[in-house]
Amino acid sequence: MSRLRAAAIGTLALCAAALSHGVAQATESGASLYIPGTRGPAAGIVPPPGFYFENDFYSYSGRLSAATRTQIGGAVLANVKVQARADFLTPTWITPLEILGGNLGFAVTIPVGNPRISAGTVIAAPRLGRVFGLKQRDSGFFLGDPVVSSFIGWHAGNFHWQVGGSVNIPSGTYDPDRLSNLSFNRVIGDIYAAATWLDPKIGLDISAAVGLELNGKNNDTDYKSGNAVHVDLAVSQYLSKEFSIGALFSHYQQISGDSGSGASLGPYKGRTTAVGGTIAYSFAVAGTPVTARLKVLREVSVENRPQGTIAFVSLAFPLGYVPPAAPAAEPAPRVVKH
């Protein structure tokens, strides 16, 4: 196995070690479980059995067109600006158990962060007990809903693929009287399939993922968010055994409308298309391999949601890593004297 091949496989396994989820824009409060760009290079690779950890710092800055209304926490707003800074902490366990020849894994993601919402015009806010005509702002530091995931991954030569699902579990931290929340306050399911073709000889990674998001009802606001589909595509090239660079494409679109007595704006289907790039660098800390990755995407086409810029800064590494033993040196040949 070449040095590039070993580095590529090790790095991509670390990148695939965790499933990151969090706040994006669509459905109620402009928030969905799926974030464009979440699944990038190595989307289809499940690493070897063991424990892994990934930390993803997420940043989003966007703005909704002044001509487009949105609904957040029961309030109808216009000229909305959204800023979110959040950290997603994801431990992952790849079990030794095999199902249909594939490796079974589990992950839990815990989001914490500071979403900020500002509205140039508040059209109506019945839950807040009054009607506004001018600016309203809200921000705070919150614990979000935990997301539990399970998946199975297979390998065949240069081809790797996996299927899995995630469930957002309401944490009880949602406040219906605030504009700013990190909790969805609804059960959300997401099922997906992902595949990666990795050629270690030339260092090329082509990855794709498709998923279906199934939204439950927020009982506090009587708002039933619609279901949605999402697609990710990533093409990445290793320029050395440590460094890679790539391009990203993501699309999210609601396939059913919002409903319930709390859905004041009707079906309000949202969609977005985002494009961007990624770079990754691998290094070792006290003998443990670490992968650092930056992803930046710009939303280039949107409907019924803010348009902005998404950024991820990620660190992924195995827990309890034991370096492979070096091959034993062959004994020197004996010299026979005549």
C-alpha cells in the first residue's frame, strides 16, 4: 500500500467518523435538521470499529428579502437577518457487529450555540401579546436538541457506501416566546444513503448523498413543518498525503407544505441551493491522527428562507488510538566463512 493510499484512507475514515447536524433555514422558524454541506468528502465511508470524536464549529450569516415574510415562534416578520454560531459535539461508535456484511455504527450529536435573529419589521406577534411595527432583536446561548444516529457501511475496492437514519429528540429547551432558539421542539427523522468512490492511486474522492427529512409537529406553536429532500455532492483531490482540496454542491427542497393552525403563512415551502469549497489537512498529535477541515458554501438560489453563507471548521480524531505496530526487522543474513 502506497503512502498516499494509507494517508487518504486514514484521513477519510476520520472525516466520516461523525454525522453532524444542526440549525439551517427552512420550515418553521426557518430551521431544519439538514445543513447544506454537512456531507462532503468521504460521505460514504464508515471507519473501522472503534470510538471516534468530531467537533464541528458552524457559522451562518444570512438575510431574508425585505419583500418576503417569515414566521418565527408565532411572530410574522419581514426584513429578517439571521446569524448563528454553534458547536456540534459528536462521539461515534463503530461496533464490531456486522449486518449483511456491513459495519454498524452509532452517533450522538449535541449542539450548543448562539443564534441571533433581528427583524426590520414585525408584522404580528400574538404569542408575545402585542403587535410591533419596527425592529425586534433576540439572541442567547442555548443547548439544542440531541440527535441520535445509526448507520451501516460497506466497502468493495474503491467503492464505499452506507445507509442510515437520524432522529432529533426535543430537549425541552425551546421557548415559544422567543425569536431565538437552538431547539426545534419537534421530532425530526432523516433517512439517507451515501456513496464514495476513492481512487487511492490518484487521490481522487467523488462522494454523493441523498436524504429525506420527515418533520413532526411543534405542539407549543401548533405548527407542522413539511417534509423535504436533500442532495450533497463533493469532489475532492489529494495534492499530498496530508492536504486535499475540493468543491461542494448542496440542494434542499420541501416536498410538502407546512400546516397546522400556527402556520399563518400557509404551506410556505422552502428550498435552497448552495455551492462552495473545502480544504483539509491531516496531522498527528501525540501519535493520534487528526483531520482538520474547512467548508464554506454560499446559498445561490433560495425560496422562502434567508440567503447567506455557511461555514464549518471541523476536527475529527479516533479515541484510544493505538498506532499499528511497525513490521519486525528481518534478521541479517548469516555469513558463512570458508
